[in-house]
Amino acid sequence: MDIYAIRQALSAGKTIYDLPLRVTYYARVSTDKDAQLHSLSAQVSYYSGFIQKNQHWTFVEGYIDEGISGTSVSRRENFLRMIEDAKAHRFDFIVTKEISRFSRNTLDSIRYTQELLACGVGVLFQSDNINTLLPDAELRLTIMSSIAQDEVRKISERVRFGFKRAIENGVVLGSSRIWGYRKQEGRLVIDEEEAKIVRLIFDLYANQLLGIRGVAARLSELGYQNSSGNSFSFSTIRGILSNPKYKGWYCGGKTSKVDYKLKTVKQFAPEEWVTYRDEEAVPAIVPEALWDRANDILARRSAKQSARDKSSYQNKYPYSGKILCGVHHVPYYRSLYRFKTCEKEVWRCREYVKSGKSGCTGPTLYTEELDSIMRQCLEEVLPDQTGFIREMVQLYSGAGPSARLEGELAQKRKSADALLKRKDKLLDLNVSGCISDGEFTLRNRRFNEELESLAAEVKALEAEKRRCRDTAQSAETLEQVIAEELSFPGGFSQLVLDALLDHLDVVGEADGRICVSVWLKGRTEGEAFTIHRRRGCPSVCSRAYI
């Protein structure tokens, strides 16, 4: 039947149930929780029976969407399939529970019912008692859809209000999966296995001065993987480094939804976040000084990248950004030469990396050659190496590992004493009736976990202290060890090169010699070196004069 015939029959006193129609249904629940799925099953059973009981109607298999929000129809595949089937004239009438099953958006509800009417298909919103085949349906639908849409707005406002109150009360919001922690009743509890990796990340970045990609590579070398069994990504490590939770600070209010009808989320700048120290709800994994140092470095490196300082080359390797082509005045980039027996780290002009020999014919440098030059420069910086070594021995003896361990042990024991006093106070509060037994149990358990963690740390520090005492070296042995270290047998670290070297200028000569000008920090004149190579023999790096 077409709409004109249907409306004529309804005007003559017949009901929709008296007309020979092909009828289907639409059912939806907005979550995939068990209770909601049970509700969906009940809807399907009810509407299948409801349609098939009517002798004038022909049942058409229904359309179902599970776990999909009604705010927008864009992701409801079966709803959209139903609209397409309506345009193909596969049924005449749709039965559904209420307007909010179709959409909580007024415009969507009206648009789709109008599309269906244009195809000759009506909709019965049973709970709202609206039949779109009747002439007054659109006015009633507009009113009811507006009510449904306003309910979504109220829910959104209630959720935002709840978030705001939760932030004010120090409840940790967001993902239940924060690396290094487990969330428990709105509080974070340290996961020691994961916390070890967090501490390692901060140490590699802030103390050993590796870049983020360098940290990721080191974690992979050590066999550490993320929760998915993959290597740690750049964004994951950066997120860990910049998260104030790891220094024991509450952090909330990072984002806000712009409008309840839109998916747009506003990201706030760090200075707009709600942050404050709260080690009860967010226990620290790393010291605040270490976190601050890491974020100072992160800010400086980010500023360099924003300024497009290409000479930094992301600080991935010790010589990154410190070698400049004497022809093009651009940095050298690192690469690896693979030989049958080994791999060697080499450096080439950026223009060569881009275009090959047509880009730059400047020389290739081996890292071992650069290290040889820097060892000779170090002799210039430390002419009295023997005196320096003796100073190092005295420093080691006076404030070496033992002194550091004593300080850390004292701090841990002080923290344990403070926790025991808080436990005593908690017991007094419970006895006096100021807090419930349940609250006492929860807080007391938290104190016990912290005490256990401190006890484990104290035990480890005492073991390290014993090892230091048992393996104490004589001054003579220490001098030998430090002298060997000052030769940097494994190459130079980024920390040393950052302190020592400003940059190197490289020029290749026609006779095959490579001239390297070394500019040390704090010096107004460069040091000149020449690299001589002979096939089958090690390179010779000798000092020249400029």
C-alpha cells in the first residue's frame, strides 16, 4: 500500500493493525554490558512475536545494532542498511521502542523519518505512541526528539560535573592502564615490575642523555616490551617522561569535550592542567628532581625541533649535529657500513645522503677516527692527567658509592618512620570513631604496601653497600681503572662530547687526505687534524696546525 491509501484507510476508521503491511523492527542498545545485551534479546523476542501475531502483517527480519551510541547514526551499520532496504521497498513499516532508539539527535530523527516516508515507509515509535504515517506525526516527533536530545545534553553535563568533582576530590580519572601503576578504587598503586622500566627510562633520558629513540632502542636491547609484546614507541616514552603522575603529582583536566553532539575534544596546555602533589593517591615512581630534569631536557629539545635546528639531528648519537661539511655547511648523518666480519659506524654529508655522489663528494668519516681525534683533544684539555686522576680517587673515596648509599638509606628509613607514625594516627582515628573500619582497612593496607616497598628498597641498598665494602679497591687500583676509563675504550658518550665539543669542520683534499678542524667549547681557536688512510692499514689521525 502507498501512503495515500494508508492514510485514507486510517481516516476511514481502520487502525494500522488492520492493514496488510510488510513489517520489520529496529532494536539497539548503547553498551555491550550483560544487562544491556539481555535487554536487546528481550526487544528482539518481543518485536518478532508482536509482528508475527498480527494476521494482517507479513514479518520481515529485523535490524539490530549492539553497543552503539544513539547520539549519531554514523557508526550504526544495521540502521543505515535498514534505510537502504527501505529505499529498495523491501518493507512498508518499522516498529521500534522509542525515538531514542532511532537517534537522540532531533535533526537525525526527523531527517530519517522523512527519508523513510519519501520511500513509502512509516515508523511506529511504540513507547512514544507516534506513528509517522499520521499527518500530525512530524510535530509530535519534533517535540519528543527535542526532549530526547536534551536528555543527552543533561547526561553530558552530569558527567562533566562528576569529572570536575572527582578532580577536586583527587580521584584519578582516565585509563585504568597507566604504565607502572594499577588503578584501585580511584587511587594508583605502584606495579614494581613496570615501575623498574619507568625508572630506567628516566635514567637513560635525564642522566645518560639518550634521545627518546635512543631510549627505545636501549629498552629493546635489554629485552623490555610494552603490554602488547611490542617495542616501546616514541609516543609512549614521551608520554611517560611528561606525565606528572610519575613524580607523585595528581594530574587531571587535560581535555574537555567541546559539545555533547560533537566528537571534538579540546586539549589543554600543561599550564592549564589541574596538578598538585598527592602521593597518597598518586605515589611517586621517580624523584621529583629527576622528573624535572628530564622535562627540562625534553622542553629544550622540543624547542630545538620547533625551531627546525637541523644541526641537532634529534641528538640520537654522540656525534649527531656536531660534524659539519666544509663544502655545504650542513650536518653529517650517521650510517652503518656492513663488512663480512663486522659493522662500522660512519658519517656522511646530508647532501650525499639525499642525492649520492652528485649531492656531495666530501669524505666519509669513521666513528673510530673521530674518537681517536677526540682522545688527542682530551690530552689538550687535561694536560695534567695524573693530577686529575688523583683528584678523582679522592672524590671517590670521600663521596663515592658508600656515601651515596648511606644518604639513600637514611632517607628510606626516615620515610619508613614517617609511615609508621601515620599508621599509629590512623589507628587512633579508627578507635575514636572518626573513620569507619572499612576506611581504616583500606588506608592501613596502603600503608603496609608502601612499608613493604620501602623495606625491599632498604634491603637492596644494604646489599649494594656490602658489595661496595667487600670489593673496595686500593688507591693504586682505582688510579689504574680511572686512567683506563679516561681513554674511553668503548668510544665517547654523548655526555662527554656535549661538555667538550662544539663542532667539527670536515674537508677532503685532492690527495686523499681528510682535514678535520676541531672546535672545543670555550676555545677561540680550532685544533687541526689530518686523517691519512692506506688500504689494508688502520687510519692515522695526526695533529696539524692552523
